[in-house]
Amino acid sequence: MKRPCTAHRTDGQPCEAQAIRGGNVCRVHGGSAPAVKAAAQRRLLDAADPVAAELVRLALYAEDPRVRLSPIKDLLDRAGITQAKQVDVLTVSFLEAEIARMEAELGVNDAA
């Protein structure tokens, strides 16, 4: 979720720009400074472990299966385990026919 910049413009009105990720101010109000970027990165890293722990807790112990499904998918995605792709049966049949045609063309079955 994007947060608004907490700084104010020269006319006293709040800045309406989005703060940098993990930070409190936009790039115009100091969000580009190396120290501000570093502090924002530290805040994000500090939050990562508790958030991941909550994700695991929800995936394992939430009573409602609908609540458990989203964190389970997210955890599997983060682990690099993706959902199986749907394969079109017509594509498989076409590929099998092409393989058989190529084998016949090369005489693969004749040697057996």
C-alpha cells in the first residue's frame, strides 16, 4: 500500500506525492537521499520476518480454508513452486502426431 509523503509544500499544504517504498517522504522531499533510502530499506527488512511468520501462521492454522488459500499460494510462489499449467488436449495430440511423423521420416521405428 502506497503511503503519502508526510512533508508539506512551501504553501503549507501537505505534499500529495507518494512516499518512497518503506519511507515517509517522496523523492522531492528527501526520499532520494542515501541515508533516507537506507533507513527505508532497513524498515522493510525489519518487517519482512514478522510478516513472513504471520503468512506461515495463516497458511497453517487459519480455520477458514478460504483464509488459508491465499497465504499458501503466496508461500508456494515465493518458494518457486508454481501452479501446474493447463495443457490443451488438442495440442498434446498434435505433438504426438508430429513426433510419430518425424520418427517415421527418420526411420526410428525401422531399427527396432
